[in-house]
Amino acid sequence: MVVPAAKWAGHWRRHFARDTHPYRCALCEVTYRNHGCIMKHGLTHSAHELRREDEARAPAPSYVCDVCPEKFVYMRCLLAHRTRAHPEAAGRALSLRCGVCARNFAHSNSLRRHMRVHSGELNFLCNVCGKALSSREHLKFHIRIHTGYKPNVCKTCGKGFAKKCNLKLHERVHSGEKPYVCSHCGKAFSQRSTLVIHERYHSGARPFSCSLCGRGFVARGLLTMHLKTACVDLPRQRAPPPPHPAQQRPLK
């Protein structure tokens, strides 16, 4: 952006104002020169306003007890609760469960990265296509799409994969291994995600709903297919039928 000479002074003052008034009120956006002024300004807001702002900024509880439904914001609080409320489970390894989708994790870092999927936090940007991702690890595997780097190679057919977990799933095609068994009907699957979708047919859960017609689906892919092919929000107007040949008047 090129600023004309006549407007340069005003343009510079706007930048200088941000440096001279770095303290900004989170409620009304008023800025102040020093910490003491903004502390005095905070007294002008009611307790209800401050409490509402604190609740909006408070982190969501992401650590769920593996014995009871209690949720906690910090891991140390979960460990203290488990020791105090469930002493019988103290000798058992802690199973970390997501408070949103109930998925289990072995490590707290894995759960922390997973929670970004629900919060929508995307802080890692691909410098090739500009796509934003939720973790550095996801960015590393995404870049392999651009580079074509596939270090995990199947020993049976030679097919390569960017992720080791995808190679493990592929190898079950050759071995026929199906470790995930439905507790309702006994049907076995090679992938956990396929079992989760299958069990929704038994439970009746339809977490993906069409915003146009309200119909629910067990998988996001089925909803996408429905929106592309079958969903009708408003009745379509039919084109008028062509006139009968006998009714057409001959051109002069």
C-alpha cells in the first residue's frame, strides 16, 4: 500500500498509537498507556460482565475420568481426582478419553492434538498450498502429498504410503486380519472407523444430519453423497411439455 505524502503523518500516528497504548480492554476495546490505567478502568465494568468474559475465555474440560463421567481442564486435576475418588484404580494405567467424542488415547499429547479437531484450532500452515492444519505432525504428513514422499512400503505388493498407520491398514488386505469385532452381531472389520460406523446401525445413532431435509446419516461420506445426488430442498419446476406435432402451425 502506497500512502500519499499528505496523509503520511496521520497514517504514522495510527501506528504510533498502538505502541503508546498497548493495553486493550477485552470488554469494550478501549486502549490505555499503562497497566495501572487499565486496572482502574476494569472497575467500571459490572461483576456480571467480568464473569461472563471469564466464562467465555475459560478452557473447555478435555480430560475425562476413565472410571466416572467427571471432566477436568488440567491433567493434574484428573490424577488427583482419580487417586482421591477411585483408589481401587490407582494401580491401573490411566486411559485418556476425549470429552467430546469419547475416543481413547494412550498419551496426553495425543489427546491434546486431537482436541484441536473439535476446537477448530489450525495454527500450522502449508507453505505450498496454504492449507491450515491442527498440528506440526499433520503438517509433516500433508507436505508428503506435495513431495510424493512415501517411505512406508508394502513388502507384498510394493505400494507406498506416507503414514505408517496407513501401511498397517493396507497389509490387512493381504493378511485378511480383522481385529475389530462388533459386540452386537459379531461381524469383524479391518479398521476401527468402519466398526464405529457399523455399530451406529445397531444403536440408531445418526450424527451427520442434512441441513435441508433433516435426514440423518451414520457417516459424513453418506451425507456428502446425499447432498450431491438425492436431497431436494424445494420442489423443482418441471419444464412444459413440447407441443404436439398436430398442434404446430406451419410457417408461412
